Amino acid sequence: GKYNAAAVGEVNVVNQMKATEAVIGGEGNGGIIYPASHYGRDALVGIGLFLTHLAKFGKSISMLRATYPNYYISKNKIELTPEIDVDKILLEI
């Protein structure tokens, strides 16, 4: 598949999905947007897709999970002060 990034926010994700004719999308919070159903974040659609995939896999959830690589999301809040040179930090990143 092809990955397309969008600005944060459901409306931005939906606009990007429409522009690129994406078959599925979502946000980091786990919200699923599935145009075959509708262009809105929908937890029930996500659950349905997962359960369908699990049924086709034919094994336990833990066995399905073991087929995917481990990954971690680290969300940290950084207090910015006037003394911090944000431009310098972004250049270094």
C-alpha cells in the first residue's frame, strides 16, 4: 500500500483521504476512517474490521499480535521558555 500523511485533525485526514482516494485512514489515537462505510471516525467500524481480520486469520489474538513488529509511541510534553532556541532544536532533529 501507499502511505500519505495529513495534518492532525479528522477533517484534515478526511480531506487528504479524498484527495488520494485512500481506502482506509485514521489518526494516532486509534480512530479509524473507512470510506467504504463513511468518512467519519468510527470505533465500531474499526472493531468490525479487526474481528473480520481475526476470523480470517483463524487463530488467537495473541498469535495474530505476534505476527506484527513491536513499536512504541512516546508522547512527551516539553515546556518551552524564551531561553529555548526552537529553531536550533528542529534543525538538529
